[in-house]
Amino acid sequence: MAWACGLGLLLPLLLSVVSASTPGAVVRLNNEVLSYVSEIGKAHLQRALQVTVPHFLDQSGDVLQPTRIQILNVHVTRLHLKFIAGFGIRLLAAANFTFKVFRIPEPLELTLPEVLLADARVALGSIETPVVSTSACFSLVGRASVTDGSNSTSPALLVLVEKHIKAVLSNKLCLSISNLVQGLNVHLGTLIGLNPVGPESQIRYSMIDMPTITSDYISLDVNAVLFLLGKPIVLPKDTSPFVLPPHVGTQDAMATVGLSQHLFDSAFLLLQKAGSLNLDITGQLNSDDNLLNTSVLGQLIPEVARQFPEPMPLVLKVRLGATPVATLHTNNATLQLQPFVEVLVAASNSAFDSLFSLDVVVNLSLQLSVSKAKLQGTTSVLGDVQLTVASSNVGSIDTDQVYALMGTVFEKPLLDHLNALLGMGIALPSVVNLLYVNPEVFVYEGYVVISSGLFYPTSTETAPLEKLRVEQLAAQGTLLPQISRETEAKPH
């Protein structure tokens, strides 16, 4: 199962959407990931090959004597994986087995070399996850040799013991590989689980087509469906399916993930529909630096001073009726918000009276990064915030006069709220425990590419060592998410 978890890196990683009505992405897992899986898979394959050998019936004496045989050690000297174009993955492994034969009067230790060759087909399963099946497996066992230097073993007996062991291994080792593959399919089923995006929203990934497999990579197309209160978020039909161009991102990365404009549109529509982008900005009279009160506002709008001679706290009720617009251009990403801001004051009956309302346009620079298995974002304001009076109960309002005040009391709380929300991130497709290492984010015209290494602790035995490795890399600064070739953009 542990080796299967490693092989699972090759299949469900970083999936997203290519569909008529859902977000689109393409994932390419390159040959570099095969080397990583081969390296971390050796120890786990060794454990999987620790099969049970039945007793050998020794007929060399007068009485038929059952002799116990035990595998003392399995050492995988080589594990090599390669893509088979149009099919799947080929495994080639070489291992040395050490056996102990508990014969009388003294036990015997033997070593046998073993070569395993298996082909695994990757297809689309009935539950929209990748399914792997072993189509062929061959086990080649070499000649046994005595390791304890004993010369007392009868050559004829050694031949019989060797024949018995070879017969057992030729059947059981391929069965072990088949069991690993079956366990892998159970593991791949975790791909279709719901991952939270917010308190009432989730994202679900599922594969929609057969993978494209070449000698250099495996490419996967899947759906990513965003849900709000159990209902899917559906955008108008996307007439131009997302296609990831060749040679984008970092060429030697294990994984290359292309995320389409459609995915970003769906994510921001979800946040808008959920009300996650709305906020109330409240002033407190007992705060020394509070500017949200009728006294400060009355200096700019005389009618406010006339209606409220005593200072009263104000509330800015910020609501996003329009969906945020994310724009992806080469080397930069921008986000436009069009909030409706209502300025309220507390009335004597504990209700709130509206003073005036503003239509606001805010252009933001959007920086993207990847942490563990989530896509995160941060924003900063680009240019000037645009204000237009929508309604007023306090007479004529000069927007130039209230602009400085609104910028001070509005921009920072909005950015803090938005960055905290985007900092929570949206789960990228993955299986359990899968992390991205040294991710780089590239922004292209209409899509984003993530180039990343992979980290997958495949068992509790190796997790402490892998954790130490990650901590060491982090200390060196090599695990920090990178945003490559992104520059400050002007609003479009």
C-alpha cells in the first residue's frame, strides 16, 4: 500500500476542470516525478515484498520433514518507473532476498536475486477517478547462494529448496504488486471528496476523460465543481475549452498545472454569492484615532453637522452586488471590485439611519502563491479608488472632499478583510498528505501556471525524516512559495 501511495503521485495530482460549464485546468506530471517516486518507493516496496513462504517438505531423510522458511530481509537495489505512451506506467525493480531455512541440525541462510517487471494501465473509473490495473507482471528469480559459508548442505537439497522458493515468489510477488495497485485505487478515491473553501462552500474534483500519456508525461483533465450550500456554482457555457500550451512554467518541474480564467471566475462568483466579501466597518467613539463619526464627517458635509451636533459613531456597510472580475495578463493579475457602500449612523431607537451611499470601483493587484496544497492570494490597491454618490439624505456631497476620509477608513479594512479571505486559500486537487514543494506561479494571458515539486510522506516511519527534510529546506528559504515574473500591473 505504501508503494501505491507513492505511485499515486503520478495520477490524481493537481486536477481541475476542462468542461463546458465548469472551471478548467490541465495537469502534466513529468518524468521528474517518476524519479522522486522511485526513490521514496524503495523502502515501501521492500516491505510489500516481505511475503510468507510456506514450509518446505524435506524428503532427504527417512521421515518427511516440514521445514520452515522465513524471509529475513528484502533489499530493493533498483526501482525504475517510466511512462508507456498511450497506456500507463511500467515498473522495473531489482531486489535481493535473504532467506533463513530452519533445517536440522543447523539453520541455513540463502540469498536470491529477483527482478520484477509490471505494466499498469491508467484509465477513467466509473466514479470519475483514475483507475490503475496491472495488465502484466513477470517475476524472474536468480540462482540461490549460501550466505553463512556452510558447506554441509547437500547440493541436491539446495536445488529443491531453491525450486520451492522460486515457485512461491513467482506467484506471490506479482500478487503483492496487484494488491498494491488495488490499494492505490482506494487511495485515489479520496480525490473526489469535498474540500472546504469557506464555512458554507466546498470544491469537488473529478476526472472527466482518459488521461493523455506520452513517454515524457501524463496529462489529466478533470472537473472542479464549486458548491455553495450544497448547490453547484455554474457559469455560462465556456465556448473555448482551456488548452495548456507546451513549454510553459519551469521545464524541469515534477508537475505543471494550468489553471484557466474560468476557474478564477467561478471562485470569485462563489465568494460573491456566499457573501464572504461583504463587511461592516464600524467606528468607536472612545478610540483616539477613530475617524468614523459624525463630528469628522460633519466638517466635510454641513448637513451632517446640523443633524448630529453630538458625535455619533458611523458604520460603513460594504456589500458586493457585482461579481469581482479577475483579469489575467502576461506577468500580472488584477482584480476589480465594485462594492456598494452605505454610510449609516446609529439612531436613538438603536436602529441605523442611512446618511448616503456610494458606488465604488477598486482596482487591485493580485499576487498568487501556493502553500502546501492550496492556492492563495494577496492584493494591493492599484491607482485611485473611484467614488460616485448613489444616494444622499444629507444634501449635496462633494466626492473630492470625502475621498480622503473614505480612503483612510475604507481601503485598509477592505484589504485586510480580502487578504485574510484569500489567504485561507482554495484547495488544489490532491490526495491525502500531498504537498507542493518550491512552487512557482506564472501568470499568462488568460491562465495561470503552477510549476512545482512534490512532497509525499508515505508512512509514519518515514514522515519524521521527511519532516526534517522539509524543515531544513524551509530554513534555507527554498520552501517559500515563489511568484515568478509577476510585476505590478496597471488596471485594464
